[in-house]
Amino acid sequence: MRIKPENEEPKAEKVKVEPKVDCIRFEGCTAPICPLDKSFEKAVWYADEDICTVRTFRKEHWRIVQRKIVKLNLKRKVDGFFTLSMLNNIKRVAGGINGLTERQGVINPQDIGDFLAKANGSTDGVEVVEDDDQEE
């Protein structure tokens, strides 16, 4: 057992520093997953909803996956919702991808694990790659 000397300073806790980004659309934005929102890690997103347009975040994996799902949704209806965790862990956006459906408002971690296993086990579809499309 280590005894703390009286003059020893307490160790500083690691604090998650938020990026210093200004978004002129923040107040009126309808994107459910917004990195400027303090609770964005708990948000859910449907393929027909808006996505973040802040250029600073366009190379984030979850944002790239969202764009691929939106493009797919134009060709074929993508059902269900996606969490930030799901979007960050999807390796490929394939033609058969669908999000989860809410069961009485509860998100089950096992359902997310099953979803990711199914989504990442697919061998067909579009691989998620960064593209250099010009954004608005």
C-alpha cells in the first residue's frame, strides 16, 4: 500500500477536449448525430435524416458511413436506425444493410453486436472508402 505524501499534487484527470469548431447551422440543424452536441454519442440516426455538414468532421468514419448509407437509401429503402457506435464499426456498406428497429424504446447491446457481425460479414456491396466529393 502506497501512502500519499501530504505535499504530493493529485494527478490530473484526462479531460476530453471538444474541438473548437463553429457551426453557423448549429441552432437550426436537424442532424441527429452532431459532434457539437454534448450527447451526440447517444443519438440515433435514420437513413432519411440529415447528416452533419461541418467540414471539420467530413473525414470521420461515422460520417463517411452515413454518406454511403444515404446514397444507398436513394436506390433502396434502408430501414431502422443506426447509433454512433454502429456507424463507427461498420466496415462495409452493402446492399442488404438495414439498421435496428426499436423494441419498446430500448436499444439492446446484443442487437448492436449481432448487427455489426452481420454487416461486417457481408462480402458484397460497396466498401467504405474516403471520397473527395466537394461538399456544400
